[in-house]
Amino acid sequence: MTGDTTPTRRRVAAASFVGTMIEFYDFFCYGTAAALVFPSVFFPALGSAAGTVAAMATFAVAFVARPLGSALFGHLGDRLGRKRTLIYTLTLMGLATFGVGLLPGAATIGVAAPVILVGLRLLQGLAVGGEWGGAALLAVEYAPEGRRGRQGMYPQLGPGVAVALSSATFLASGLLMSREAFLEWGWRVPFLVSVVLLGVGLFVRLRIAETPVFHELLARGGRPAAPVRTALAGHSRSILLAGGALSAAFGLNYLGTVYLTNYATGVLRVPMPTMLGLGVLGGVLLALATGFGAWVSDRAGRRRVVLLGNAAAVVVSLALFPVIDAGGVPRVGLMLGLSLIAGGLTLGPAAAYVAELFPTECRYTASGICYNLATIVGGAVPPVLAGALLASYGSWAIGVMMAALGVLGLACAYVLPDTRDRSLLGPLESGRPVASADDR
């Protein structure tokens, strides 16, 4: 494959990491703000409890849009190429996030404020739904044999760094001003800063070329007319299993970064700056665990690492709330860190694993759909159900819900094959890449 040189791979690694980091920074900024300030800014008439539920619901709205984003941008990515599509997703996310920072609250424009907020959140969901598949393929399709796990690590590092960066930005905003000023306008700063990050991301991504795997597909006449139909008709089993295998990791990540922020500050009375500081440390641990999982997967195989991550998710989930409810910031920090480590182990090999499951002709679409299916099951549902479970049964029920996702992940990963030794561009049959026997 042409263009497969060390300097090129470094540029691709930077482009996949920076773009994904920016997209998830925008995404997690919203989650942090939803936990800390949106109940009072956009839903003041509902009161504290109902306002929190409404804010968490707007956070979950984006997960509904993510599969639509994966289908829309997956079609473009499989038809037009990975690079061009990633420019579109990054621009859409940056502009939507900047719009949230400019949006007046309910006290200024009334019910229009939450309505517009939901609309901007939907645009965020569309963008991030199309982002991951392309960023993963950008990295993996440039990787040499035997290093796809490590090369696929770079887009996976984006969420961990984004958690740390968004928490740090909110922490700095909160420390440099009074709580009144933070609630009035300080929370907007992290959203407005995203326009600078957008410029950086576009500069990096515009300097890379299309992946050699996609170029070879075009040369061999394998581009499909309808990638979504190709993915769903031929690979729905693998899409569902891969989505299930990753769902617990997303559940722990989003529960730890969004719901626990609200729970610790509201129920356990952990000071907001302290919780944001723990979020910074948690993001670092998530990135380290992600890198470790990706590295090990090149040696032990993707499936084994995913099984290990899901087993850890079951144990951590059952211990999570009994430990933090015992009281004390150290316990909260410990369980937040363990939750993100368990999630990171599974997500480390995810880019390579998912890419290797599907043929080039529909890889962008199929990868995006299964990844975003996992985010709905693990990322959207638990934060919304957590409040109801807490009120009806107590915090232990939230841990049981998360452990059930870990069991689901174990079952799905057990059925899936290991893909470490698969070729990313197999032989053609009637002008199209042949799917693997596991997907037939």
C-alpha cells in the first residue's frame, strides 16, 4: 500500500487523535454542564430533582442521533472517503458546541432555550456518530500488520484526554470566579473555547491524505452504491455482537464522567472543584488504560482483552456504590478511577477490533453503527435510568444494572471471533471484497 511510511502514520495518528479528542471534548463539556449547571439555567421551573432528570435527558438525546449520524456519514465515508467525511463531522460538532456557549438561558428567552438546546445537542450527536468510525479507520487502515491495535489506540485516546480537558476547563472556570458568575456566564467558556480547537483540528486533518486501503478499494472497483444496506444485510450479526461487547465500557465511562459528577456533588456533598479535579485524574487513567488495552491486543488478541475488560466491569459495577456511599472523597476517586480503567481496557482494542470485523466496502458504516449502538445501550440508557433506580431501590440497583451490561459484554465477546490476523482488504468477488466466514 502506498503512503505507508512512519512520518505519514505519525500525521495520521495526530489527525485521528486530535479530531476525536476535540469531538469528545465538546461532547463531555455538555455532559459536565448538564450535571452541574443546566438544571438551573435551562430548567429552573422544574426544581432541582426534575431539572436534573430533564438535563440528563437532553444529554441522552444525542445518543438517539448518533446512529443516524453513523448511517449518514458512514454512507459518505464509504462512498467519498474517510478524510473528507471527517472534515464534515468535525466542523458540525464545533459549530454546534459553540452555539451552546452562545445560547441564552430560560430566564432570557423562556421555553425556546431548552428547545434550541435539544436541537444543538442533536447536531452534536449526528457529528460524533459519524466521527468515530472514520477516525478509527483513518488510523487502522494506515497501520502495518501486527500494529493495528497500537495504531488504533490514537482515536481511542481522544475520549480520555477529552474527559480530563473538559473537567480541567470547568474547574479553572469555577475557581477563577464566584459560583454566581460561573452559573451566569462562566460555564459558557469551555463551549466557546471549542471554536479554537475546531481550527486546530481542521488544520491537522486537512494535511493528511486518504487511506491507502480506501484508494485500493477504489482501484479495484469495490465501492458500494448503498453502504448502509450492504452493512445491515450482510453483517448485522457482527454489528449487534460488537455493539453488545462494547456497551459496558461506555456505560462505565459515561456513568463515571456524567452521573457520578451529579451524584457526588448533589447526594454525597463532594465540593464541585474536588469532583472536577477527580475528573481530570479519571481522564488520565482512562487514557492510560485505553493505551494498555490497545497494546496488549496486538499480542494477546482483541477478543481476550475485551473479555477481560467486561469481566472487570462486572466486578467494579457491583462494588461501585457500596464503596462510594460509605463516604469520603478517596472512595469516590478510587471507584471513579476503577470504573474508567475497566472501560478503557475494553475500548483500547475497539478501533482495530471493529475495523477488522467488516470489509472495506462498508467498514465505515458498519463500524459506526455498532459503535453507536453500544453508546445507546451503555451510554444513553444508564444515566437516564439511574435516577429512577436510585429513587425506587437505592444506589445498589444502579450497580446491578451496570453489572448486567458487563455480563452482556462477556456473552457477546465470547461469541465473536478474534480478528488480529485478518487482512483489511481481502480478495474480491464480483468486484467486491469478500466478507469473512464469520459474517456469512
